[in-house]
Amino acid sequence: MQQFLNARLADGTLADLSVSNGRFSAITSAGDGTRAASAVDLDGWLVVPAFVEGHVHLDTSFYGDAWRPHMPCANGFDVRERVAFQARNLAAAAPMAERARNQLELCLGNGSLSMRSHVMVSADVGLKHVECILAVREEYRDWIDIQLVAFPQSGILSSPGTSELMDEALKMGCDLVGGLDPASFDGDVKGHLDAVFGLAEKHGAGIDIHLHDGGSLGLFEIGEIVARTKASGMVGKVAVSHAYALGEVEPDALARAADGLAAASVAIMTNAPGSHAFPPVAALRAAGVTVFGGSDNIRDSWWPYGDGDMLNRANMIGYRSGFYEDRELEDAFDVVTHTGATALGLEGYGLVPGARADFVALKAAHVPEAVVAVPRERAVYRAGRLVARDGKLLGR
Amino acid sequence: MQQFLNARLADGTLADLSVSNGRFSAITSAGDGTRAASAVDLDGWLVVPAFVEGHVHLDTSFYGDAWRPHMPCANGFDVRERVAFQARNLAAAAPMAERARNQLELCLGNGSLSMRSHVMVSADVGLKHVECILAVREEYRDWIDIQLVAFPQSGILSSPGTSELMDEALKMGCDLVGGLDPASFDGDVKGHLDAVFGLAEKHGAGIDIHLHDGGSLGLFEIGEIVARTKASGMVGKVAVSHAYALGEVEPDALARAADGLAAASVAIMTNAPGSHAFPPVAALRAAGVTVFGGSDNIRDSWWPYGDGDMLNRANMIGYRSGFYEDRELEDAFDVVTHTGATALGLEGYGLVPGARADFVALKAAHVPEAVVAVPRERAVYRAGRLVARDGKLLGR
């Protein structure tokens, strides 16, 4: 058994944490129980469950590789043009496994111990990315839990053979079926969703669809996704990433969409982009929608930003959402912790007896302060074992 | 003479820096000259001129004091209501000098060696804030250059006696005349600006006006400020802080306003707020407007955010402006360095022989990387003397 003393909990109290076999066996008021000589004194640092990184692209980051300047699209933003630029960039990059490890260790060092990564599957790249990232996942199995999404970066209908490749990717070990702008990319909302939901049904897999389409078009697609989720018995297993449309429509249209999303337990992922409308976190949460967070791209061909720190992402979500009050800052934090765990369907998440002892100790007095200060002084524990300190991985 | 070797300059080259009497005496290609045994090896770290913090409130931050939860206004955002909440909060806070020192050392530790702070002057607080912050400025004279703005937080016409107090504040040592929403706060654009420009003329002082008023109202006020700046021979000595209106109007109206601002060299300060329209940095710069940056409030009664790090502010300005390309990231950096120095009228700024040896060495390969990565590993030099490392002040 391991003991961690004087952990500051979110309610402000000090607790002692006992861990057996990688799980919390007891959480008691500080000083109440017997203390082992080997106990670790957390010295009043804030202890929170490990962060949930809900959306990254392990295969396409250049983090830790040479700097690759961003190039604009020739004619405004165009997903197809951006995908082509990415292909050129990747051809010149360091080996994928090395780049994936860099990014993964960045996230892990900052305190994310579960992660959902999209991995590109297309006629061009085949299953090469999936093979590589599956192997990297295996390497880090003891360090971080990774869900992989078979992601049709070049569309499904537009890239013949992709559906079959996605089928194979799921057999190989991918956990979820991805999708990409059924309307603007594949030009066939029904066809795209037939493929996505068909694969999910066949494999008993969840779904996570990239949806950049805005305004009424995006809202229509969200409606279609909600309807299919209900019709196919997939309630609680579907997510829509980005869903910019929800940040662009009038309040009454938003309210109807939010009710649908809540009823079908379709989760919404946002990274709180800097210069683009994004889903209104407070309104969606108030309507009962599961809103989770992710870094999205980290220094890749889509943008140069990203630091792999979900605490800083909570800060950004709060900043962009106009969250100033303590309860709002706590909401932003919840997006990257508990609600993230709900969205990913994680087992044994939280600071309760029986839960997995995956936690982060932060130099902050409470959650609101942690969200505004984003202290880099932190210790990351995986199954009770110290795996990173102040952003640096230990023992690899 | 001091020597600093292997400084990475913004153009990627390595240079050796020589400093005499607190100023750069020579900047040569690395290895070209003789090296003193006492030379400091900067080891290829990026060297940039110290950051310019263009807008803080040294008298009202709670940084380093007890946490003071943000309270919303009862009826949406209302400056008057917020000022009253601030007065209640300040009454319970730690001594002002202590809070000012905390904030100042935070900014200094992160690499800002020049700063413009607004300091509240009103019938209620009289000159108490000014007295305190003048004394704190004196304490830190060798560490950081501070410009103080006599800031009418409760209005000028709405708070009788304020104009006389501001007059006194300028005699005492304040450098600039402040202002606050001439229309929405004082209800008299002409009267407010008469007072502000009158005081500036009397004292030969610059002007920095808080302008939250949005849309066409804010634009009207900007037009009035521009007209008076020209008429009173104040070209290059006037700034408008926030200027939200510039982010809210149509392109043609923006273009006209930008031309006026450029012609009168009226500078615009932004902190790139998270959930509010703000001045379009790229468009204004393209029109020749001096855009500078500031933290604005740091953990005070107005919001809980702020970290006193102008490099992170450059990141935020870039993120919020949709700056992805290297040249755009360099623009965001310029806002918190060279253009900031222009806005504040700083003497001897930059990395050139003759300039003051106020610089920051950062663990980054180049400026774009520094802006996206915001490395906390940094060393801050004041007149060639190491004064802070990794955010921590040395030797106080």
C-alpha cells in the first residue's frame, strides 16, 4: 500500500490518500489514519484526477521535430488544400513514431493520463499511420490510456477504399470510427454517415466525427448525427469534434440542437479556438450536453499552436467563454477532467475509493486558482506511481 | 565591460554582445572578437529586447494576496457597479504597496522592464493610490521603468474634484493623463476630453484613455480623440486603451478610423480579451497604426485572469487574431516589444549598439517558436545585470 498525505481536495479540505494495486483504497481526512514511514507528503498541494486529453492527432504533430512554418491556403481556408500541404510536410518530417512519442510525452508530462487520438486512414496512406500509432500505444500502455479513432482525413466517399481500410483499422485495434465534414468534404451527408454508423455497428465501436461545417449546414449535420445515434442504439457512444456551427447560430436554434444532443448523449469536443466561433460551453452544459476538451492539433500543418497541457486548455476554454466566477472556472476545469472522462467512457475515473490512482498534484490552493494560474509545478501519478514532475517525464 | 556570448538573434545568427555602462557597446558575429574570461555564455538562447508591459493597474491587483472570487454585475456588465465592487474588495485587501510589489515583481520576473500603469484618482480615494504607487516606483527604479497614468476610475465630471486631483497627481510625478469612456461614463464627450487634453497641455504630458464604449459610439469618440490630438499638437503622444469599437465595426468604417489614428499617431492598446471583440491587430498595423499590448488587470476585481507575462500575451494576441504564419507570429511579438516601445516613447530600446542592455534570453530557437511555446526558461537582464531567472527575481 502507498500513502499520500496532505492532499488538498477541490473542496479545500486536506486528505490522506491510500493506494493499493494502483487504485485508491481509502481517502480520509488528513491525519486520521496511521501513516507509513514511506508515505509521500503532498504538502497541501491541490490534488485532482489526471487530465483527459480528448482530441489529438498523434500521427501528424511536428512537436520536437524541426520547425515547419505554417503556410496559408491559397484561397482562404480549404480542408482539401490543407490536407495536401500536410502530406508534403509529413513526407519531410522525422519518423512518425518519434513524433508521436514526443507529443505523447508532452501531454503525459503535463498530466493527461488518458487520451483520444485520431489517426489518419486514407487511400494514400493506407494503414501505415494506424500501424505506427498502435505500436506507440503499446509502448506506453503502462503510462497512458489511449483511444484511437480511425480517421478518414481524405473523406470516405471521396477516397475510394477508405471504408474498407477503416474496417481493417478497427480489426487491428482502433477503438472508434471517425468522420469528416459529411457535407463539405464528401458532398453526401447520408452516404458518409451510412459508412460511419455502419462500421460502428459492425464493430460495436464508438464514433467521433470532425465537423467544421458551420451555420445551418453544420446544424443540419448535427441533427442527422443525433437522429442516427438514437435510431442505431448508439446513445452515449457518439461525439462530434469542433462543431463550430453551435457557436454560430441563433439562441433558439442552439437550444433545439442542444436538446437533441443531450437526449442522444452525443458529446461535443472543443479546443476553444482563438479566432473562430466555437460551441457555447456554458449553454450546452446547462442543457445537459457532455462537453469535453482537447488540444486538437499540436504544432502541425494546421496551425503552430498547442502545448499539450489540458490545464492550460481549461484556462483557454474559460478565457474564451468569458468565465470569471469561481463556479465558471470550475466548469472549465470539469470539461478537461470529469466530463472528459464521461465523454471517453473511462472506467474508474476520479478521486474516490475504488478509482484508479491516476492523479496530478498541483501547486495551487484550489481549482479556480489552478485554472487561472496554470502552474507548471506539478507531479503526475499513474496508478500511484510518480511518472512526471514539472512537465518532465521520469524514468524513461 | 560585460560580454554575452552566443546570443541567438531574431534573424537566426549567433552574436556576441558587449555591454558598457548599462548599454550595448557592440554586437558582433559570435566568435569574432576577444572574449573576456568573465563572459557569460548564452548558449544559443534567443535574445530579445525586454518586453514592454503597456497597460497594468498596479494599485488594484490582488496577485499574491488572498484569492478574491469574481462577482458578476447584477445587471450585465456595468462599469459603475464594477468600480463599487472593486472599492469593497480593496478595502479588505492587503496593503496596496505590498500588492503592487507582488504584481510588479511578477511582470519583471517574466521579462518586462518597462511598464505603463494606470493609477486611480478620484474624489473617494483622492491621491492615496498615486502616493503609494509613486513610492513603489521609486523603490524599483533600478529594476524597471514605470510610466504612471493619473486614471479617473470614477470619471472626471461625475466625480467632482477629480480634475484638480489629477492636476496634483501630475505635479507629484504622474507622467500621463488618463481618461475613461467619455460618453458612457461621464455622459459628456466634449467635457471629458476638454479636461483630459487641458491637463495634458498644461503639464506637457501624454494621454492614455480607457475606451470600452463599442460600435459607432466608440468610433465617434475615437474620431474626437484623433481630431483633438491633431488640433492640440499632441501627435504621437496619445493612446487609446481597449478601443473595443475597432473590433465591432464594418471594414470601411474601420479603415477610416485606422487612417485617422495613423495620421495622428494615436496608439491603440489591446490585451486580446477572450470573449469580447477587440481591435484587429493585422488590419491596424497594415494601416500604420501603432498597436501595443498590455496585461490589463491581473487578478483583480474585473476578472481573475492575467499572468504578467508579455510573451504569453503575444501568444494570446496571435491566437485571438488567427496568426499562424511565422511573419504573423513575429508581428504579435513586435506588439509586445518594438511597437510597445514606440507607443511608450522609450529611449534607447532594442538590440543595437547604444541601446540600453535590457534584454531577455529565452530557451527558443526563434521568435515564432517563442510565441507559440512561451518558454518559462528565461533570463532577464537589466542594464546588463541578471535580475530574474525562470520567473523568479534575483537579489531582492
